Amino acid sequence: MGISDSLIAAAKVLRDRANELCFAAPVAHVYHPLIYAWRAHEIYLRRYGDSRKRVLFLGMNPGPFGMAQTGVPFGQVAAVRDWLGIQARIDYWPDAHPKRPVLGFECQRSEISGQRLWGLFANRFGPADKFFEEHMVMNYCPVAFVEKSGRNRTPDKLPATERIALFALCDDHLREVMQILEPEWVVGIGDFAGKRAREVIVNAPAHVGQILHPSPACPASNNDWSGTVTTQLRNLGLWK
């Protein structure tokens, strides 16, 4: 089995196991983009996950206007369509909050985190293929959670029993991805992903680093995020 085939098989297992979990209030709506946006996700893995990687960038979980719409990590519509060259039909998702419908590539809201992340890589590497020669971007958790009010609820805010069950699946998947891609470095995008990577990759040969999350909800990210992260990656020895 090829590398991208192995990633796709691992994602299917994660998708199916996550879909068996139940989540109670305050979570009111659960989004599984690996189900309704599987076509785009599979294209992403097959096109860009076809080789070993030196660096694996690890995000937290799908954002409401990114991967929850396009099926691609940090999947701001314009970045996925225009830079990654991916566009696919996104299925209807019945459990969407009225304020957070799944519109796929018709979504007019911009995922700022994805705009910043993919924008940094595009500015530095040019064509997407050049970036993916040594890098890959994946999320730790494949599921997004929305409260009754329409507010996004991050996985770390789930009750302990739900969190433990979910993290067990995500940890297993991350370990499998590590075996498939054999990265020298795993770089957590933000505190949550950095912490999960450090807990999962205890005895693995890979190094673990962390960069500032690009979310505008993080005040430090709104002041030259790309310059800050470029410096962080240089200090880790990953970029020159």
C-alpha cells in the first residue's frame, strides 16, 4: 500500500470511529467533514500525502469556515480552491446549526486561520507542490462542535468522559500518521495541538515544536503573525 493510500485508510478508520461517539449539551451540533466532505479530503491526502515528510504541521480540529466547509485542514475556500487546486462536491449535512450551515465551496465567510497559514506557505514556497515536498498539514481531531447559540466549542472544552473517548481515537490516528509519514518534526499549531503532540509522541524519534496559532481570537496573532511564525520556525531549525 502506498503512502497516500495508507493515510486515506487511516482517515477512514478515524472517521468511522469518531462517528460512533455521542456528545451531550452544551454541544448541540456535531460536524463530521470526513463524512460529508470526504471527496475533497481524499483528494488532499492523495495529492499531497504521497511521500514521507520532514515536517508535519498539526492543527486542532475543523474550523467552521475552513475544514468544516471544504474537508481540508485550515481549509479556507480560496486557499483550497486556488492554491491547493482542490474543489469537490460537498454533501448536505443534516446536523448543521442554522447559523453555521455547510455551504462547501460556496461559503462566503473566510477562515482567517487558513488564510494566514496557507498564505504564509504560498508566499514562502510558491507552488503548493513545492511546500508539500517536505511538509504536511493535518488536524488532530476530525470533528467540529457547535453549541445551541451557534458558538464553536473546542475539543478541550468537552466533558472529561467525552474528551477521553475522543482523544483516544485521535491519539491512535496521530501515531499511525507518524508511522506512515515518518516526520523528523511535528509542529503543533497552537497550544492545544502542541500539547497533544508532546503527550502522544513521547518515545518516538520525531522532535516536537510549536508555533503561534493563526486565529484572530489570539491577540498575539493579529500583529505580524507570519513574521512571528517564520522566526519561530527558524529558531527550531526548520526553515532558513
